[in-house]
Amino acid sequence: MRTTKSATVISILLLAACRDRSAPAANPVPPRPTSTAMATGFAKEASEAFDAHDAQKAGALFTEDAVLSLVGQPDGDRGRAAIEQEVAELFDRYRDPKLTIGRVWVGHEASVIEFVFSGTRSAGEMLGTKVPERPVGLVGASVVVFDGDGRVRTLRVYLDVATIVGQVEPALLPDGMKIRSVVTAVPAGTDVLVSQGTPGEAKNLAVTNRIWDALTAHEVVDVMAPAADDYVYEDYSGPGPLKKADTQRMVARFLAVVPDFAITAKPVQIAAGDDVVTEMVEQATFDGKPVTLHALDVKRFESGKVVLEWQYANYVEALTQLHGWGAPGGD
């Protein structure tokens, strides 16, 4: 399947402006960019690299041994040359591609960058089936770690490949699976939130981790207790938003079918302003099969309550493990 692999490169260009390229004045050694400078400088150069279809320029943003991976795909691209090749293939596969930057969260060890990828997927083969030329557009996010000089060392992309497949040819999806229609605009603006280590951020982080502990303990009431009455949950890999009561029912149904579900790792957490971002690794058994899942979650707080929550994921990860759906490859 050509969908899964090249979806990884969509976020390569998200990093194009993450390096501080301002020339030093009298100092022969340019200063190292700060995390904030890397993140806030991103939008301009990302647009330039993407609009120019310049794979070499995109690849130059990475270290020689950089690792780029699409979450849910077994193997990522390792090294600048492999990344450049993937970018070139993406430009060949999509007509009029566009990358629109959304929100950015800047942490001490990593940053998270939201984006919308849209364009026209050329006619060709997908999952062994001939498909017509079709527009695509979906929301994703990337977890980015830089080296000391501002080059990308690791990049993990959360992008729902199943949505791309469904937008191109719905008949290729499992029966009954619903996906979002094509989107071309970022969901909620382009704010940049930087972790400041304030008491308020620490409190929000503590509440968030209590929620995760309650989820692992299968305490549905405790999971939802910090949610405001007008709370809304948004899964960008799902068909649409849910209100508080619907979310609680969804969580209860989920835990009922995976009684051993647990969050086993949180590789990245960023408390920035009113938001807490958590990257999670989840383990469960479904229908006798062990499943490993990954998600990138953001909670928005007001007065100590969670008012909004949204997630980025790749449903192909679950479909592959449970049903053998699709195969490694790229779109």
C-alpha cells in the first residue's frame, strides 16, 4: 500500500522553519537556536519548502542519522538521504499539495506541531486497487526533537492513513468505518504555547496524570470527573466531536471490551499555558490478540476543569494488528 509510508514525509516540511537561520553579526559562531525560535520560525520556511517541492531543502533540515516515523508503521526512514527520497516521492504522488500549520506547543525536550495536509492524490494504485484522482485533506501533528544546533534528530508523525484511504476510495475501508470529509483549514488557529513551568501548568499536568491513572485503573467516573459540563472531545481520526455524556459512554464501552487496557508509557508531556499535551503508548488485548497503540492527546483547561480534549492518531495501527488490514508502504 502506498498510503502508509509516504504519509510520514508530510510532516518533514513542518520543520522547515524550526531552525534559526539568522546570520551572526560579529560573532563567527552563530548562537544555538532556542526551542521557541525553532518552533515559531517554522511556518515561513515550511511553506517555502513545500511550495517549491524542494526535497533536498527539506532533507537538509535533518541530521545525517535522523529518524522519521509515521506512528503505526513498523519502520521509519533513517538518515537524510532516505528522507529526501520520501519527500521526492510525495511530491510526485500529489498534485497541488498544501501544508497549513496550526497550533504549536513548545516543551523543554520536544515540541509538537499541528498541521493540515491537503492536495490531490494522483490516480494510481492503493491497496492493490486502481483508484481515481481525488482530493484529500486531514489534520495531523508531529512530535519533534532537535539536536543542539537546531536540526531534526527525531520526528514522529501522528496522521490517520485510514482517512486518506477513505477520502480517495471509501470502498477500501472496513465495512462500517466512518471517516472525516476533506478539510483544508486548521481546526483552531495558529497559537504558539510555550511551557513556562508555572504553578498553573504544574496543576494542570497533575490533573491530567490523575486522569490517565484513572483510565488505566478503569475508573470511568474518575476519568470524566475533571471534565466541565460543556466539555467536548475531538478525535481527528474519528468521524466527529463528542460531548461529555457521549464521551463517558464511549470510554465505558471501550474499557468493557479491553479489560486489560493500560497506558504503559508517556514519552512526551508538555504543559504549556492552558494546555497539556501527552504522547502515550497503550497496551491491550482484544479478541485474544495483543495490541499496542499510540496517541497524541491535548487537554485544554479552564479554572481547573478540562473544557476541550482532542487527539491525533493513526487508526491503521489498530486495523493492521487486529485484522491484517493494509500492508507496509506509502501513498
